[in-house]
Amino acid sequence: MSRKKNKSKHLATISLAVMGVGFVVTIPFQDSLWGTILQGGFEAGLVGGLADWFAVTALFRHPLGLPIPHTALLPKNRKRIIGAIISMLENDWLTKESIRKKVSSIQFPEKLFDIAEKALPGEAVKNGSIKLIQHLLSSVDSKKLAPTIVGELKEKLQDMDTSKYLPLAIDQLIARKYDEKALDFVLKEIEDWSKKESTKERLGRMAVDALENIKADGFMQFALKSFTNIVNEEKLGSIIIGLIQKGVVSFKDPFNHNRQTLLYHINTKLQGIKTDENLALELSNIKDQLVASWDLESKIIEFIDQLKEKASNLIVLPGFYEGYLLPLLSQALESLKTDEEKVKAIDIWVKQQITTFVDNNHSKIGKLVEENLEKLDNETLIDMIENNVGKDLQWIRVNGAVCGFLIGLILVGLKLFF
């Protein structure tokens, strides 16, 4: 910029020098026709160039350093010029109405979506997303969060109506044939118990004691006495064990009528339990007592810490962003783009925010310009203006010299003609 300025400034100086030299050189030839004409042209060009040089210089500084009145206009009127610039910005170029009109014509969602689509696969968004997730994970205080989770969990458990789940539990018990499995378990235990030698002795002893304690008269008393003399404890025990084992074997048979009858009665009892209010109330009391005495806080804290650690290790794995997070963000963006109500809401919200910001800070535009201009001293401000418009100003000097030369030629020619 400075090189262009110097070039145009040199051109203006050269044009003024040409006029001066031409005027001096034509002095000896002023008695001739062409000498008179050229001298008149160079004289007028010199006057015009000097006048325009004075005018251009007077805008920025005192010509030749002389404090001539009505010169150095920019330094003298600096405050007024800055005020005019600020007023023009605020009231003409950047008014609130013009900014609002421009903002209302912009489709912000489309631009935001385009920016997001281009930015999502980039490293900046990838690194930013991972750092954001890491920050959010590290900011989770498991000790503060655990009591809340425990309270909510216990509240939900206490509000749970056990009477609704009791029929479901019984249906599952029957569907999974736990009644048959329980019966088979009891039969297996009886069978194992009957195979013990001590069981046989005990049952024989109990049978003999029972026979001896039976009270009967006449022939029945004689018959019992004879029977106890024939069999002893060992024989009685063997007989009873045999009967028990035979009964166990028969009840193990899935097609045995007695087994089917027993299972039917068990099933009937279970169906009746579904509507047993006392049992439901008792189960509810047990549930409340267990929940109240359940110490979950330490377990919840441990669970949260483990979850945080696993999540932290997962997000730094190669391909996590591209394989998991990027598709999720892209899908969310596509879903948002197709939701007209949300798109409209985003557009309205963005425009409202910008409009509010402009309304609250419009006066700061002028203040910002004023602050930046006030930071510049006169020489810097003049140099800045000259760098931007100096070429045109210097051409005013060139045009003044050239136009003066041509006008001088015309005037001398007219003078000679008349």
C-alpha cells in the first residue's frame, strides 16, 4: 500500500515539476507565438497544480508547516469527524432495523447443519467430544450420586405392590414344574432316610412301643400279645421301611394315580394362595423390612466407579468415535433436520438471541469504533487515510496540473485570437 502511495505521490510531484520547468524554459521564447502559448499553458498548469497541492495538503497538515488558517482540517476537526463516522455507522449503515432485516433473511438452521455436517468427521470435533465426555465422567461424584440412587431405588421397591407379583410368581412356579420337583426332592430325601440302619431300628422300636400301649379287651388283647411275641423290633422296622420305600417308588412314577392326585391338591392350594390377602400382606411387610435394612450405598458407589472406569477406557479406544459416537451424532443431526418444528424453533431461537444481542449492544458499535480511532494519534490516522485514499488525492494534484495546462493553452489561444 505504501509503495502505491509513494508512486502516485511521485507522479503528482513530477507533474508539478514538469509544469514549473516548462514555465521557466518557455520564458526566453515568450515573444514567439508557440512560446507564448506554451508558457501560458505551463503557467496555468503550475498554478493549478500548486493550488491542488495546497488543497490536498491542507486536508491533513499545514502546508510547508505554516499555520495558515483553514488548513490541517483533519487534526482540527478530529472529534467532529469521528462523531460523524460513528453517527453514520449507527444511524445510516448499521441501524438496528437494517441488522434485524438482514438477520431475518438468513436461514440459520441450514447454515448450522451444513457447518455441523462438515465439522463432525473432523479431528477437532472428535477430540472435543472425547474431552467433553471425559470431563463429564470425571465430574460425576459417585459418593454424592449414590445416596440419591439408593433413595430412589428403595422408594420404587417400597412402592411395589407384591400382591400383583404373587400370582405371576405362582404361575411361573407351576409352569416350571417346581411343584413336581419339590415332591421329587421330598421323596428322594425320604428314600435316603429310609435306607439308613438307624431309621429301621427307630421305627421298629416305635412300632413295638405303640403296640404295647394299645388298650384292648378279650380276644383283641390276646391277639396283640401273640403278634408282639412273634415279631420283634427288627422285623417291624423292616416291614415299615418296606412299606415306605414301596410308597416312594409308587409316588415317583409320573403316571401313578396317587401322585397325580397329590399334585392336583398342591396345585389347587397354590392357586388359592394367589388371592390370599394375609400372605400378600406378610410378603409386603417382609419386603419393606428387607428394603429398609438393605445397605446399598457402598455397592452403588462401587458400581458407579466401575461404570466410569469402563466408560473412560472405552472412549479412548481407536475407532470409538468413528464406530459409535459419530454415527450417533450423525443420526441425531439427520433426525433433527427432518423435524420441521424443531428446525423452526432453532431458527426462531437463534434470531431472537441475535436480535436481543444487537438491541443490548448496538450502542457499543459506535463506542468500539470510537475507542479504536481514539487510540490512533494524528500522524497515524493521517497516514492510514492517505494509504487508503492517497492515490486518488495525488491524482487530484496531477489532474489539477494537467487541466490547468490545457485551460491555459485555451485561454492564451483565445487571447491571441481576439
